Amino acid sequence: MDGNGRWAKAKGLPRTMGHTAGVEALKTTLHLCSNWGIGALTVYAFSTENWSRPSEEVNVLMKLFERVLKRELTNLKLEKVKINFLGDLDPLPNALKDLINESVESTLNNKGIRFNVCTNYGGRRELVLAAKKLAERSVKGELDPSLIDENVFASELFTASEVDPDLLIRTSGEKRISNFLLWQLAYAEIHVTDVLWPDFDADALNKALIDYQSRSRRFGGV
Ligand code: IPE
Ligand code: MG
């Protein structure tokens, strides 16, 4: 969800106002995806690298996550959203962790769209953690290393119960992966739009979906 800071700057507002506006774009997008019958929406909310931002901005973001989650939980339940958080949640503030647990547990059996929020997430860290877990299981004698294949590896990722994304939407014109779902995006179609995240709306989503529909997916075949 990139471009919040630039959106705010262009309007002469503090960066944090961009993040607040970004929340509205996220609500709209989740609702639209849910209506379209899209199975899962995974968003990059906070990366392992985002801690390097000024502490005031990090604090505002943590408070924002907390406030929004508290405020929106009832709506998420009404819309049958199944929310999950992917990443190393340990370093997050306790109040946020409590809310995360509450929202995950209380929407666990919902059959609507799966909504994955990558929080303190980094693709490389996820891969290293998976390798570590497999190594530990091997050392304990629980796993024969010769049996490690792509399925076994994927089962140790944060996304263990998820299907791989079909489409990656990259906002604010950036043309890089930025440590997002490195394993899972292997065959994803990539749509780059100049739209800054707070301006992402039904029109921007429709353009992305139409772009996706025009692609011929061969998964390495012919
Ligand atoms: C992304 O917007 C939001 C988060 C990382 C939470 P940015 O804050 O990266 O916005 P730009 O890149 O400065 O415009
Ligand atoms: Mg950015």
C-alpha cells in the first residue's frame, strides 16, 4: 500500500495524514474484493524494514493499526471476513497484539474473503524462519531432510494455509517487489499503477483486474 507519504506531501499535509487516508482506501478495496468474490486479499501494512522510519511515524502507525482494528472488527465480522496477520508479531505493542489475537480468533470460522495483513513482515525473514524450522525438525529426527520438497517448505511459511496470489498490485509507480511474499509471488501477474495508495478506488481496482484478465498465464508451459 505504497504512496501514503507522497499523497500527503502533495497536499501539504503531514505524512501521517496519508496513512489515515490509506486506511479508507483499504476499507474500500477490501469491500470491493469481497463483492467481486475474490478469495483472498493480502496487503503489506508494515515491513521488517519500516522500523527504521522516525519513531514518531512508527508510533503513529502502531496506534493507527490498533484504532482501526478496534473500530472495524464488528464490520469485518458482519462481512464474514476471515482476518489473519502474517509476520513476526512478537515485537508489536501488547495492546495491538491482544487486538490481533481477538480479531483472528473471532473471525476464524468466517467463510467470506480471507484478509491477510502483513505486519512486521519480510519475505527474506520468512524464508530464513522456514529454513530454521525445517533444520530444527531434522535435527530432532522428526523430518527426513531428503523429503523436503516445495510443499514441505511452503508449509513452514506464514502463508501455510493460503493459495499463492494470482495478482500483485503495486501502487505509486514503484517497480520492485520490496521483500514482499518472495516465495508466493513466483507466478503472480504484476500490475503497476501510478495511483498513490490513498487514491486507490473502484476504478483503479477495475483497471488492475482488466489488466490481469488480459494476461495469458502459462506457468512455465507453452
Ligand atoms: C506506505 O506508504 C505505508 C506504509 C509503509 C505503512 P509510504 O509511507 O511508504 O508512502 P511514500 O512511499 O512515502 O509515499
Ligand atoms: Mg513508500
